[in-house]
Amino acid sequence: MRLRDPYGEAVSAIRTQMRSGAFVLGEQLTAAEVSRSLNLSQTPVREAFARLAGEGLIDERRGAGFFAWRLDAVDLVELYDLQATYLRAALAPQFPQGPGRWGAAADLVESLARSEPLAATEQVFQRLVQEGRNLALQRAHLLLADRLAPPRRAEAEVLALAALGEEWGELGALLRGCACADLLIWVEQYHQSRRHRAPEIVSAMRSRAKAGHL
């Protein structure tokens, strides 16, 4: 019989809730409320809060407690900028590797982009970063992916799905053809389109979280 791991359960569950956009931006997170919802004691929940705060996924305010990360349009633009920077840093050393380097990423694009463009975003970007063989960059990008998960879900309410499909179709072709310079241009255009819509994306995030609390 497998022993229960309350701390691990709490970390996993709270991370999943955070990634889904379940918390209203800036709301206080109380161990009593979260522990009831997870059927756990408050101690592992508090420990989970401390870990996630250490990862930068929630805020810890001395003397006040823990809070869902407050995000405004400026913050979101900075996150998109950071991801574009990570991708450029991961991709640049790969250019001399030649055709076929990004075949696995291209397969992901083709299998997910049309039906699940939001799932494709995270998986394809992480695969490209992994191909860079830089462990520190991979870890940093994983944490960034957690922070960008709620905005990614809100993007679907702001950006046209048809446009998302075209976007990923173009990426698949670039990966197959190993079009290195064009791939960097695509990365910049992808993030620029979202920077321009950041206020709308943040507004959609707030609406989604509030609707979930009704």
C-alpha cells in the first residue's frame, strides 16, 4: 500500500489550480480554505505555499500571508519578452546542427496545433528549449511555463483560433525545413502579437477566475 504524501499532494494540487487560472489575481490564499478543499491538514498546505512562493509562483508578504500572483499587462509583456529571450538563447546554438534537428518538435506541432493549440504552445516550446541542452535554461523555462499557463488559457478567448492554427502551421513548416533565420523571426512575431493584446488577455484571466468563484 502506497503511503500518502500530503506535502507532495498539496504542491501538485495548488500548482494545478494556479496553472488553470483558478485563483483570482491578487487574492489571499489561506491554508484553512485550501486544506479543506484538498482534504488535507493545514501544515502541508502552508509548506506547499512556501515552496511555490520560493519558485515565484505565488506571493509571500511578510506579516500578511500568501497571495495569488498579481498580474497586470506590463507584467505579462515582460513574461512574453522573457520567453522569447529563452527561446532565442536555446535555438541559436542549434542552427549548425543541420536538417532534422527539430523533427520531434515538428511532429508535436502537427499532432497538436490544429486540435489543441494551447497545449502545443507549452510542449513545443519546452521541446525546443530541451534541444538546446542547457539544463539551467530548461529549469528556468519550466518555471516560466507555470507562470504563463493562466495567460495561455486566456489567449484562446482573445486570439482567433483560426489565426492560432495558421501560426502553428507556419511553425511546423519552419521546423521541418530548418529555416533558422525565419524561425527566429517567427518567435518574435508570435510574442509580439501577444504583447499587443496583453491588456485583453489579463482582462480575460480575471473574468475566468471570477467566474470560477461564483
